[in-house]
Amino acid sequence: MTYAYVRNAWYAHPRLPPKKSRRGHVSKMDRLEITPLAIFYPLSTHGLLPLPHTHIPTMRFLSALSIKSLSVLLAAVASVHAAGEEAAIASDDSAVVKLSAETFSDFIAANPLVLAEFFAPWCGHCKALGPNFAEAADELSPKEIKLAQIDCTQHQGLCSDHGIRGYPTLKVFRGSEDAVSDYEGPRSADGIVKYMLKQSLPAVSVFEDLTKLESFIAEAGSSVIVETGVKDNATFSDFANLHRDEFIFAQSTSADVAKKYGENKILVFFDGLEDPAVFAGDEVTAETLAEFIASESFPYFGELDSNTYQKYMSNPTPLAYLFYTSAEEREEYAPLIKELAKENRGKINFVGIEAARFGRHAENLNMKQEFPAFALHDATNNKKYGVNQDSALTPQAVKDFVKKFIAGEAEAIVKTEDIPEVQENAVYKIVGKTHDEIINDESRDVLVKYYAPWCGHCKRLAPTFEELAELYQNDKDAAAKVRIANVDATLNDVDVEITGYPTLILYPAGDKSNPIVHKGGRDLQSLIAFIKENGTNGVDGNELEAPAKKEGESKEENVHDEL
């Protein structure tokens, strides 16, 4: 199993992860993180994305921890749950405002910026947050930024109206119940303060001085989107408000700025002041801006870590990784990679990734943990590529590899089990190297089960699936028209979107471009009906099953007669 380092896993109570990561559901223990510990989640797609909808046993997750770390974790959990419910509730002398169903709407309308915590007094994570929330409220109070609490055990209707499904849930309100967004910042007092102070700033910073604007861009530490020569552009302002947590926005009507960067332009400064990208669309709309920024807001040579992974993973552009072992090694490759990034802008994004912290991610890219290394993942088809690791990595090898990939000549690294010499069971075993060949057999309707060995549902289905396979295999004509197969999706790369285990997909004969996902019952009769109704060959498994039953019944009758 490979793992990715994940922070801010702070949800209690069964609940999906935050909006940007809403792809998986894990257990209460799986979501808890004690900051000093290195906690890893199983990898998927690019490798740092949230879990698919599968059931990962808690103890598999905990096995990533050392015994010492586990004891620290359990002790911390015990201390949190030992705290009284008062730990979750702000004291009366703090600046936290306690709201009810009767006071909530008026309070939100009267205050331009409110951070509201929806909580339950018994919740361990709420108890841990309580002191930090109160401390942040005291510090932010003089700045007219209000922090409020809503006890969902007392005001269930209000919490239900706001879609609260877990505790604590924090939401940012801007003078209206409709102007609301999820809080996506840290949970320390200092982190809350910094996040809310940023929220209090205008979404667009205005500069009338070229020097000040350039200093702002240089010190931003992330991509800055700048509009020149236009004042009060509603489209730009609305877009900035919508994406204020993702990017930094600025405007200037300065003649000096227009002279240097052009008038009535929208630019993305993604790497300090170096080579800003200029919007070249005919019309500025929310859609055209989003498309432009999505492709131009990445630095030529970025860094993949817990702060940036979501941005990179949400972008479909192929992602190239340089696994480096030291800052000096990263610097050695930086000029070449920036050059390659400029040449292939919009075709490949390039990042450095620290091997000492995230080296295990190499395995998810089908590479060995031997560094430095260079790999590439195309998330559009889930194919992985890499520079051959039989010899030491060199800048020239990286350059040649990128050239081959762009030309479509790079060979994907396929994770696969060995091809079986003999098929030992009625269910045909597929591996990574044989997957496409088997499913594209134009003469057969091919039903494939994509499974994981640890999946309980897969284990329960196995006997029925074997019985189904025997049904068709034991009839010569049916065996030529229907194949029942499976593949361990944890050990074999397949170009199939798998959202959970088991996933059953039928590839009809003569119509392989239109596979059909099975969504019905998993009993034998349901599977037989699925194949008959959706398969091109229309084989009725019940017609094959009847003779077998009659033969069995006949034998039983003969035995009975002899008795």
C-alpha cells in the first residue's frame, strides 16, 4: 500500500470531507490527526487526492503509524474526550456571540463578516477547537469581525436549514444568509485570525503606483491576477469574490502600469514578476476568465506539498514530478524544467516533490523509491510515465523524455501482475497487461468485476460470481459468447473509472465503446438477467442452468431409489 501525507483531517461525526475534497468517506478515527504525527491516506489518481467511495478498514490506516505514535494519538484522543462539554462552549466573558434560531438572521444581517461555528457540546473536536475559537474571537473583535456559536443540540432546525451534517462546521457569512461560504482555514487561534483578516480585505486590491503593485506581486507568494486600465469592472470583481480563497486579485488604472503591461489587460503573474500571461480572449466573462486562469496560474516549476496538492490535482493537465533529495538538486534541474515548462505551457505542469517527505508517492506512479526520479501522470487516462531508473537521472534524460511524451512516443508504465500461465478458475483472471485485449474481444459479451482483496462486498460476491462463470463456461456455445472475468484493481492499472468496489462492467460484443455499469442486485438471477438484457449476444443463463439442475435432481432420485 502507498500513502500520502495529509493534514487538516479534523472532522468528527460521520461527514464527507470539505467541499474541495468531497470524494470519499472514511471513519472517525481515519479523519483525526494529531499535528506532530505523520498520517498517511491511501493514494488515488494523481496520488494525493481524497479516497474513492470504498471502505478502508481503520486498522489498515493505523498500520501506517508506529506503536509510539499510536500511543500518543490514543492518549490525545482520550484527553479530548475526557474534557467536559464546557470546553466546546465559549465562556460568557469571551467575544464569541452565542446565537439561537431567534437571533441568528438579525445578527448575520447586522454584521458584514461573521465566522459561525455550528457545534455539539459533546463533540471531541468541538472541545479541542473551543479555546482557539474563543481566543481568535477576542483578537478579531476590535476589527469588527464577529465569531459566533450555534449549539445544534439546542437549535436543530437552524442547523438543518444550513445543511450541517457534522461537527464542528464553520461557515463565513457576509451580511446575509445567502452570502455564505465554507471556512477552509486552519483551526488554531492564529490560523483563524489570519484567515478571517484576509476575508475582511477587498477581494481586489487597488494600486495606482507601479512600484507598489510590483512589490505586492513579488511578495504575494502565489499567483496574482491583475487587471489594468479598467475601474469597477463588475465581471472581474464578481469573479474575484468567488475565487478569493484560490487566487490574489489586483487592479490598477495607473498610466505607468498600462505603459509597462498594456492597457485594458488581464494578466496572471504566476512566478513573481517573470513572464506574466496575458488574457487574449475576445470577451471577458466568468467562463473565459476561469478557463484562462486555470491554464495560466501555475508557476513554471512549482512545488507539490500539502498546501498546493489540491490545486494541482483539480487540474486535468498532465503533471510531471521531479523527486529531489536536496535543495541543491532541485536547483540543478530548475533551469531546464522552467525551459521545458515554457515550451509546453498548457500541455504539462511541472512540480518538484521532496523525496524525503513524499517518496512513497513514487510507487503510486509505478516508479521505484530511487531518487532523484522523474515521472509523469496523465490523469485524463490514468496513465503513468517515467524516466527509466536503470541508470542515474540526468537533465538530458528528462529533456528527451518530455520530448517523447509530447510526441506521443513515451511508453506508459503499466502496473500489472504476471500473466497467468493457466486460468485456474471459471472466472477469467485479467491483469494490467491483458485487460484491454480481453474486454475488446468483439465476439463476446465480457462482464468484468473490478475488486480489491480487502473489500468485504467483493468477498461476499465471489462465490456467486464463480457460479455465474461456471454457468457459461460449462456450455460450449455460451462460452464462445460470454466471458466472466475479474481484475484486482489494486495491483493492476486499468483505464477505467472505478468509484467503489466491487464495480461490475459489461463490455457488449461488437459495441466495446459503450460499456454498461451494473447497478442492480448481485444475486445470481440479477446477474444472469443483466447479461441477457444488455449483452449483444443475448445469452439466457437460465436456459443453461436448467439442465444442470435436472441432472442433479436425477442423481438424487437414483440415490433415493437405491435406498
